[in-house]
Amino acid sequence: MNVEEFVKILDADFFVGVPDSQLKSLCDFLMNKYGTDPKHHIIAANEGNAVGLAAGYFLSTKKIPVVYLQNSGEGNIINPVASLLNEKVYSIPTVFVIGWRGEPNVKDEPQHIFQGEITLKLLDVLQIKYFVVNENSSIDEIKKFYSDFEKNSNQQIAFVIKKNALTCTQKISYNNQNKMSREEVIKHIVKISGDDPIISTTGKASRELFEIRESLNQNHSRDFLTVGSMGHASSIALGIAINKPNKKIWCIDGDGAAIMHMGAMPIIASSGVKNLIHVVINNGAHESVGGFPTAANNFNLSEIAKNCGYEKIACVDNFDSLDDELNAMKNFDGVCFLEIKCAIGARKNLGRPTTSTHENKINFMRYLNE
């Protein structure tokens, strides 16, 4: 189904959410039609934030909002759906559009498998009626489901989108003016960090870190690849740093992930650890799901880190400055924050880790305790 036909059925004037590769057609359509005009389209920090924005929209306009997300974000909507939107609380009607990653019997990455199994079960628990959209779904079927919802408009419903169910002819290319590639940046971090443990964020950063180790014939055991749980790599790194004070711990984060759970930053800064280097590679984009912009282009992450209380802070946009700061932070006794401005883009032949998540965990734990 062409995404434009799907959006016409929804007849909505406000969309908010977190981009998803499964929903790239919808996200491209919204970016082409609205960009990031906050009256009509907001790319939220996380899915719970999106629900709050949607509630505010309804309260002020009496119109029904649309919240889009990958199914991995269902966990982030549970609290505001159950304690704000539900008919036993404020009865705020909302349409959810959810990309179904890890659908049973469809090959996918390990971080999506269990989430895919429980996607519909979570909607049942939340009492959200749903319609699964696949390549053969008809406009009439979707219209019928949506019209039944409108008759009972104090409810929430969801369209669960299977792979390739929506198509879009309007392709958008996302880029910025930064020169450094993320993969080259990670190569510099790998070189200077030496044998120090690295915790890397979900998405292409972890894939690139894995392939860099492969190309150098280095052991993967020093790296923990946070393939899921977007936004939590820095918290994992802090948990390790507290309990391994004699090891320098590096966290390779992304701007979208850092924004998603930014509340971790003041916790890290106030923890008292002296051995954590929090690196945020900032390309201003949710690149792993299509390149859609984050809010990182509109504020200064380094200033936020400073105000949170990190002891050493820097922002770099070239390799000479990058190496200087990496070396300085490796030898600094305190909690550090390094923002690295980089370009959008990755190799087309970028692979995925060939070891299992269980192997990664076991080998990393063994390495930490050597």
C-alpha cells in the first residue's frame, strides 16, 4: 500500500514519534510533507515523550494524534498509556503506528526476536485494539477498522506494520556538513583506547566497532555491543565503571541514543567515578533507521554535559583535535565527555556481528575479570 493512501485514511494533522526503518516510508512521507514543523510533525526524544506530546495535542485541539514507533519502543509507552491515556484515567484517543521488527518466523536480529514475540501481547495487556497491516491489506479493511475506532474515540488503537507493507516513492537523502566518518572516528578510539573495555551503543556504531576489530585481527572480548535497549549504553558503562575502578571504561554513544535517555548524564556526572569516558558521536541523525534528524542540531551537547557536572568536556570536528582529546581523556583522572561531530553515512557493505549476544556477554565478562 502506498503510504499516502494510508495517511489519508488516518486523516490526521499531527504526527509524533521515533523513526524506525520498518516505517521509513511513513517517515520519509512526513519529512517531505511537513519537515519538522512542530505544529504537524515532531521527532521525539523517546516514545514516552511522544505520547505526552500527543496528549497535549489532543487536549488543546480535540483532534486525534498519531504516534509512530518501532515495536522496541513499546516499553517506553507503557507508563503514559496506562496512567494517562487509558479510559480509566483521562480517556485520550490516540492512533499508534508500530513497525513490527522480529515478527515470528521472519529472520531478524537477536535484539528484535523476543520483542517481536510479545508485540501483540503487550498491546492486548494495554487494551489497545490493533490491526496488522501486511502487503495484502486492503484500503477497505483499514477504513473499516479505523471507522469503528472513531465511533468510540476515547480509546487507543494501533496499526502494526509488517515489513514492506507500506511503500513510498518520495525518497529523501539526509546529510550534513561534517567531514569525519563515524567508522574512521571509531578506528581512532580503538587505537587510543588500547586494551580498555568499550561499551558501544545500538545501531551502526556497534556494527562498525565489530568490523574494525575483525580488520585488525583483534579479540572482540573487550567490547560490549549494546545491540538493543537504545539510550542505555552509557548507563551500562557507568555500572561497569563503578565496579571496575582500576579500568578505564569507554562508552561510544550516539546523539539519538543520548537524547533518548538524557537523564543518565547527570547521574553519570554525579556518580564520583574517575574512570569513565562518555563519547557521543553526533551526526544529528537517527542514521541506523534512515537518517531522520535528531534535536542534536539545535543545542550544544557539550554545554549540557558541562552543566550536568562532567569534569572534562570537549567537542571536536577534526581528526587532529580528536586524537588530542582522546589521549588527554585516557590520562585524565575523572569523568569525561567528548562530543564528536561527524558526517551521516556508512559503508554499503557494512556487516553485522557474527558472534552471538551470549558469546559477547560471556567473553566480555571474562575479559573484565582478567
